[in-house]
Amino acid sequence: MEAKRGATTALSPGGAFVVQFRADSEPLGGRVGGRVEHVLSGRAAHFASLDDLLRFLSDALAQWRAGEEAE
């Protein structure tokens, strides 16, 4: 992937995640599993599918945005 100039200006620590995949994961084959952590909150979860991973990312981002709006 090629980074676009200026794209980093929209990045925030609240959108940072660490994703660790199991050694037997094959994303293009539809098999993924591992652990994901939202860097800012420390909230973490194990995932056994791409849907699980995306659900965690979506929930963590929604909670972070809700917290930002409350401040």
C-alpha cells in the first residue's frame, strides 16, 4: 500500500491498535485468529474470525469517539 501525502494528519492515538495473529492464520484463505488491543484504552480481546476482529475494532472506536465527544 502506498501512503498518501497528508494522511497522517488525520491519525490519532485513539485509532491505534495492536493486532497479533496466530501462526496458522491465513487471511486470504479466510482463517484468522489472535489477539487485538486498543492502545489508548488497553482494552483487549481474542478473536477467532475476521468478523470478531472487525466487531472489536468498531466497538472500541465507537467508545473512544463517545468519550471524545463527552469531554
